[in-house]
Amino acid sequence: MSQDPNNAQNPNDFEQMLRAILGDEAAQEVARAFETEGIDPNAQMAQMFNGQDFTVISQQIQDMLGSSGEGAINWKIAEQVARETIVNKHLDKLSGTEGDAARDALRTASLWLDAACELDPAIGPNLAWVRLDWVAHSLPTFKRLFDPVGENIVRAVSESFDIQIEHMPPEMRGMLGDPTQIMGKVLASMLGVQYGAALAELATASFGTTDTGIPLMEGSSAGLVPSNIAEFAKELDIDYSEVLAYVAVREAAAARLYTRVPWLRARVLDTVAEFAQGIMINTDAIEEQLRDISMENPAAMQEIDLSGIFSLDLSEAQNDALARLEHLISLVEGWVSEISARAVAPHLPNAVPMREMFTRRSATNNPAKHVWETQLGMQLVPRQIRDAAKFWQLAEAKLGIDGRDALWNHPDLLPSSEMLKHPEEFFASDSASDIEAELDLFLEDLFNESSEGSSDIPHEPKFGESEPFGESESGK
């Protein structure tokens, strides 16, 4: 087959890629070795990647194999895959009018919430994003969540790969150096592609910073992605402006909770990390794949299927972490649902059906559910959202708005999962007295610690400080 001599970047040119990695002489030796075996390396390359994945990896492969090897996941590739996926398939724009409408909705939401909530507004600016902005702001927390998983995967695959190295031709081992090290870097690249695609999937469905069930954005702001909200509104028989207003209230309420309750975001993320660190990899499935792969084929490493490699059996510690996480997110979502309903009731005619719709979405059809399940092996289903909403409604009736929101002052003041099923018992006379006493003691301790200039309450770094944001048009 003839080639266009001007096409210097043929995506199926196996020898060209090897030259970039190994140099001319070694690349020619490897190519001759495969020709002797009757293998067409260019055909193998065509099967290894689709156009998008190959473009990303071919641009990074020399850096990848020449890097220091720090980290189990190549986050440079992950970010590039996420961005290129959005640019190629889901690129959105944000006009000045649309951005102003989103920020105005958040400002109005804050005013409505003042009458329904004791917590102060988030101190950062109100933000309107395109999907690429969402990726940029969510990536640091995404790394924090997935690095432990990537380390477990790389460790398990590398251990299984060590058994297979003896089948690799000595000549190839000599030219490629340490095959285990290269395997680790290839896996880092593959995981980067996989997690980049997951990040893009979330970016195309998220309304703001917290509706994935996990607070992904650092800082103290509320943010909206108008294009995703508009896509969602098309499925409803409700005007976009009303949907935008309702989503803005939910986003602003969640932002208040996560930025004004200093221990909350750290507790959620630490519990996810606790679950992730205990993830077990199905090494039998990996070893079976490696046995079926010819180590003489350079495409073999890329044929490893990383989907479905999580062990289905969770440890006792993981089950406990998952139960605590689901309970905490149920309490958060129940509070956001109840406070948002109170705030919008005098203003939005479709407030009641939208509340029901968002409750179902959070409990059963959250777009992040697929990502957490496939990428973390975690079936995150906050099953007690309705019970939690009823609890917060009763808490306001029994304690008032101030007393209701004061329950967030410390995790020990919140109801247990069992208490959510019987909230009346939580507010029984004896329990109510205990709650009031605990609140008084907590506030006394807090005052004393503040006067001494210290506090033992865990909180996010830079809590209470406004963080600068980029001067992009969408974030102004």
C-alpha cells in the first residue's frame, strides 16, 4: 500500500512510534523481528486504538516512557482525554447573556435561602461554567479519589505480569529495558485514558459542584453548568428559567453546607478514600488475560481489559465505610432537598414536582452512579434521602431553623441511620434535652478554643478564605 510522503504523522506507523521511543537502530531490529514472525505491526496498531485514543497516547508516549514514573495514573493524559472528548463530542459555549442569567440565578437563590437557612452563603464568587471549566475545577479532587485505586490496579497487574515476563524474547527484554517498569507506565497511560473518559462523562451531566453525590470542587463558591441544565430542561414540561432557578437554589444550599460546615467535605472525601484503599483486584482475571496474550506482540499490553477487575466481595471495613458514606450523603441530600423546597415554595409554581424529580434522580438515576460503580467499584446509593428530608423537616418543627442547622456543628450531633427511620425518637423529651445539652457544651468548647486560637475540628485547607479563580469569560 502506498503512503502519502507528506503524511508524516500516519497514526498506524508502528515503526515510526518505535523510533520515537527507542531510536532508529533498535526500532528497526524490533520491526524485523516481528516481520520474521509473520506479524503485521501496523495492522496490530490499527486494532489497538480508536482514532481519539491513539492521538492522545501517541502524543504522550515518548514523555510517558521517559518520565520518572511518579504516580500510578498519567493525569496529563487523563486531562487531555477529558478535554478532547468534550471538544470533539460535547463542546458547549456560554454567551454573556447565559452566563449572566446563571450568576443572577445564584444571587437570587442566596436571597431566597436566607429566609430558610441559618448557614451563611459561600464567600467565593458565583460561577458559570462551560464543561471544560467543570473539568478544570474538579480534576484535583478527582485525582485525590482515584489515585489509591490506580495504585492497587498497577500493583496487581504488575505482580501478575512478572510471571509472564519469562515468555518474552530475550532480545526484546534487552532493547526495552525493564519490562515491569514499562508495563507500569503503559498502565498509567491506560488508566489516564480510562479516567479521563470518566471525567468527561461527569462533565457532560453535572449541573454544578455537588450533584454527583460527592463534592468535587475545592474552594468556597457555587457554580453552574448552564448547558447541562438546558439539556435536562428539554426533557421536562417546565420552562428553562424555572429549572435554572431551582437548580441554582440547590447548588447554593449545598455550597453553604460544604463551605460553612468545616468538617463535612473532608469527612466525605476521607470516607471515599477509606473505601478505595481497601479495594481488592481480581488477580485471577488479570492472570487469565495475560496467559492468553502473546508477549511477542507489542499490542498485547493494550489488550488488557481493566473493566470489571474489582473484586465483588467487599471487606467488612469497606462495607462499613460505604454505609457511613451513604448515610452522610443521605443527610446532606435530605437537608438540601428540604431547605431548597422551603426557599422556592413562594416563588416557583413547579416547585413540588421538581423536588420529587430531583429526589428520584439523586437516589436512583444520578449520572455519577455509573462512574462511581465502574471506576471505584462502589455502588453509591443514598437510600435514606426521603427519611433524611423528613428528619430535617421535623428538626425545624422541634428546634427551629437555628437549632436544626446547629446539628451540623459536629458529626456526633447528627442522627444515626437507625434514627432516621424513627425520627420522633430522636426528638423525644429526654433526647431533646440531651441534644440541647450537647449543643450548649459544644458551643462552650468552641468559644473557649476560639479564644485560645485553636480548634480540634477537622476542616478543609484554607477554610473560610476566598480562593482566586481564573479570568476566563465563563468564570467572571
